[in-house]
Amino acid sequence: MFRPMKPDGSGVERRHLDRKTPWRLVKKYCKAAGIDPERLGGRGIGIHSLRKTAINDAIRNGAQMHEVREFAGHADIRTTSSAARELHCFNRMPTQ
């Protein structure tokens, strides 16, 4: 999900960002949205939870599995499929 843009802005590059760049971006936009960036990490907002939310939202809104796999940067479709199964199981849990 967090991949660098091509220098000309025409798309994303197929390489990973360093570990600090996504954190800096998330903190920047948390501050802009009025969210306390100290909530980041631990049990608060984290890169993994934001990534998983984006994947689940794409699946929930009807994106094709191969599109989600590419968006998420998963090499294997089974990784993406497991996220879809988890979402399906969660949605079937009874509400109180």
C-alpha cells in the first residue's frame, strides 16, 4: 500500500519504501486531521492497521481480488484471499 511514486508522477514504483517514510506520512496527516499522533503504534493507530483497513475496504467495496493483490503489493494471491476470509468471518459474527 505504501509504495513510492515515480518521479514523473505517472504511477507507483515496484519497490518498498524505507520503514520510516510511512510513519512520517501518517503522523503528518494525523496532525492535519486533528488526531493525536501519540496514539500511533501499540494499541492505537498503526501502519499495519491502516494497511489492513485499506485492503478490507477495497474488498468490501467490490474490488477484484487481483486488483487488491496488486494494490497491497502481495506476491501471492493467497495472502490477499486470507484477508478476504477474515473479513467474511468477521462480518458473520453476531452483533450485540
